[in-house]
Amino acid sequence: MIQYGEILEQTDLFAGIESNDIEAMMGCLNARSMEYEKNEMLLWEGDKVNDIGIVLSGHGRSIKEDISGKTVIVTLLEKGSLIGVLLAASRERRSPVSVQALGHLSVLFIPMENVLKRCTKACARHDRLLRNVLDGIAEKALILHDRNDCLIKPSVREKVLTYLTGLAKAQGSCTITLPFDRCAMAEYLNVDRSALSRELSKMRKDGLIDFYKNNFKLLYNKF
């Protein structure tokens, strides 16, 4: 099996577990890796989810189509992101979203049943993994909460400010790089692309932000 210890050691799911121990757990967990190319689907809406996915490299997104056929981005995925952790922990729940690669994407899948069942050796590292999974479930719920907080804002400006401020807080910097282009940003904020472009220009004129392509700098310094 390819060595994943050093990569996984940096993820929240394997926090507190040393690289060598992670490698030793892979066989017990029956983990498997998958590679995807740009626009390839990892998961379709309606699929049953039994595995936790961990993004090893690349970017992806979970998406859903509304009744008009418009694509709405639900969450964005990057290195270390978990895929399907809420669904894998539920019983017989089918996915309400599809998951798509935004470029070359590498994902490690671990059957949830192998995480939840008691390790035959009752090892401390497996107990730690289970605690990390529970933390991951809580974190995923908070991510969805933050996403909803952005969507419920009444104006395009408020949506943009809420999203950019959240990114700045997470990255600890007023200079941030968005993981997608302007079209995808409009989809994520659930706004018209032209309306978004107009509002971004107004916000730059008003001294709130500056940007070039997907590189943004917050000038209002309130994060």
C-alpha cells in the first residue's frame, strides 16, 4: 500500500496519531485510495454512503441542483476535508448531494464500520481515531451551519462579506485565495454571476476589498 502516514498525520481525522501508527492501521481499516480527474464525480445524489472519504490532495465540491436545474455549491473540499462523514454515520441515509472533483483529486476511503467496531487489540490509536471521527462529525455540522449563515444574508454584499470574513478568520490573514473562479463563487453564494461581478466592483470602489482573479484582500479589517 502507498504510504499515507505523513499526509494523514496532518489531518484532523488522524490528529494525535503518529505516522507509523497510521500506516499500521491502514490494513486493519481496509482503507483504499481513489484518483479522480477534473469534473469527475465521486458520488451522485441518491447514492448510499458507507465510507468516510479524506481528501489527500486537490480540490472538490459537493453540489446540488435546485428545482430550476441551477447548480448550487453546498461545500468546498480541500486537502484534509472529510467526505460523507455525516452520511456514513447515519443509518440507510442516501446522499442529498453529488460530489465532484475540481481538478486532479486523490481521496482515501475508509469503511465507517471498520472505524466504529472495536479493534481486536483494543489499541489506544483506534480509540483516538474514533474520538476524532466524532469531532469530525461535529465540525462538518458547523461547516454546514456557517454555509447556511452565508446563504441567508439578504444582499449580495452581505453574502460576500460573510464568506470572505469567514475565510480570513480560518486562514488568519486578510489576504486570501479563493479555491474557485468567479462563476463557481457565484454558485457557492447562490447569486447571479453578473450581479456578483457588479457588487465586487462596487465593494472595491468603496474601499472594502481589492482583488485580482481569485486573490482577495480585505481592507475593512474586521475579522
